[in-house]
Amino acid sequence: MRMIDTVHKINQLEDHYCHQCLIKKTLRQESKTKAHHYCISKCSVGLQIKQWGNNLQ
């Protein structure tokens, strides 16, 4: 898959799910680190974004 397609897919996932995420919003009020850790280790969408990002390397 081309790099531009991968970036587009990541942006679509983030726009569709992450911007409206109440869990992320709540955790960010406590700590940005907690929100980031949740997103990359427990959230199914975050894990998918992480996987797509690894394809860019």
C-alpha cells in the first residue's frame, strides 16, 4: 500500500472516531499522558491506527 493511502486511512479513522471520543476527552482532562496511553494500548481504534502507522516505517 502506498504511503499516501496509509496516511489517508489513519486520518479517516481519527476523524471518524477519535475526535468525538468521550473516553479520550475525559482522560485528557486528567492527563494527556493517560489519554495517550489508553489510546495506543487499549482502544481498538487506537491500536488500528498504531498498526497503520507501523506500516509507514
